[in-house]
Amino acid sequence: MAINARVIELGQGIWAYEQPPGDWFKNNTGWIAGPDRTVLVDTCATERRTRAMLDAVRETVDPAVPVDLVLTHHHGDHVNGAGLVAREGGTVWAAPAALPVIAAGPHLLPQAFRFDGWGDVAPPAGIRGTTLERLDVGGRQVRVMQASGTAHTVGDLIVWLPDSGTLFTGDLVFDGVTPLAAQGSVIGWRKALDWLAALNPKRLVPGHGPVSTSDATAPISALAEYFDWILDVSGVDSPDFAALHEQATKRWPDWLDAERHAVNLRMAHAEQHGRELSIAEVMGVMLQCCGGPITLDL
């Protein structure tokens, strides 16, 4: 399929790369450019999509300038292109807890997804771990910060530009797309949303869904409301998961990838009752909703 992507200039030297509609493996990325350094936030799911994104980067910045790539978390839609960037000389950063997971990749989950067009998505060597960095980009401070504890994953980074109020959230925020807590903590993720809201961003680049340049805290509030509901209804001993899934699809009828509600409900229930679910268990529940493996259109 043709790549549908938008390059959005958010301010001087700041761009977002949006891949609508933001469903499975169609994530957002972005970059901040200065005379001596470009900070790239995440890559794409396939070699072809990452190369298209890098072509867009080169159209806006000097390709000779060194690149720092910040991986917001370990999921393949955000990290599968990191090897390409590293092999072109880029420095790659990720949260310490994400390092071994990325190194063990790529995680293509063939039991859940039907797709054979990944291309070269081998992980890079020598990723640097960080929980807090202040990168100078042409005199502008770019802050790389880690969410406390487990949220969407065990190691979630954000990229925050305080001078312009621009926030790259990775998958801590989904907008118009059902979030997925299969490898995270619903409770921890809900706390992380309060942390993001306290930054009071003016421009927000979510992991999936449209970029917000006005009322940028609205997607954070909407996701917080969703997780509050998920935690509330899953707190009982024996929830009727099928009925709750139906309620969720009616409350959020426009959100893409509604099969993820089933995962989030079970993860929240397990977490509140002292249980751990394997990725195989939660993916199995989700695939039941879909009638089998999901065919990707990338």
C-alpha cells in the first residue's frame, strides 16, 4: 500500500511525522533540528516506512548533522527502524529496562499478526540507557524523561521541549485509538497521565492518532477518563468481561482497534487482584475478539 504520512511543522526546528489513522503499527514520530544535532523521536514499523520517514527528515534538516534517536519504548512499531538509523551513524537512546527487550528483537509476533513486509528491522547494537537527559539542540533544551515505574511498558520515555510546550509522548497517549496495556500496568499508566498533564503541553504528539496543536491536554484527559472506568469496572472479583467489552465499544464508538478493550479489562482486573497475565494469555483474548490473527496493511 502507499504510505499515508503527514509532516507537520510545530514550530521553528520542530516537526511531527503523523501516520494516520494510527491503528496497528501506524505510529507517530518526530524530530527537533539544530545546527549541530538532530533529535529523532522513534522510528517506524517497517524498513520501507522508516526509510520514507528518514527521507522526510532529510528534506527539512542538514543530512550531515549527527542524529540522536530517542526510542520512547520497546514496541516494534516504534523501534524497528532503529537499526537503520544506527547503521547510518546515529546514537540511539532508550530507557534502561527497554534495552534488553529491544536487543532481543525484532518482536514481530507472527502468532498474532499476518504480515511479511517488515524488511530489515534488525535491532542496533550499543543502545544507550537513560532515565533523564538534557540535550542541547541549537541552544534549545530538549528533555528526555522517564515515566516512573511501569506504565504502557516497563520503560517509557517522553521528549519535552519546555520553551515551546511541545510534548512527544510515545504510547503514553493514544488519541482516537484504543490504548493497549498488554505489557504494562493500567494503574501505573493512569499515574503517568497525571504526570503528563502537569506539564501542561501546548502541542502534543501522541504515539498514535492526530497531533494536537490546540487543547493539547484533551487527549490526556480522555485517556485518563478511560482508564478510570477500566479500573472501576474491573475491580470486582468476577467481572462479566464480555458485557464490559460491549459497554466499552459503546462508550468509545469512534476509537480504532476496539479489540484492545478486552486486554485492558483483563490486565486491570489481574493487577487489582494480585495476578500476572502472560502476553500469550492477553493476546489470545484479543485474537478471540478478532476471530484470529490480524492481517496488517502496512
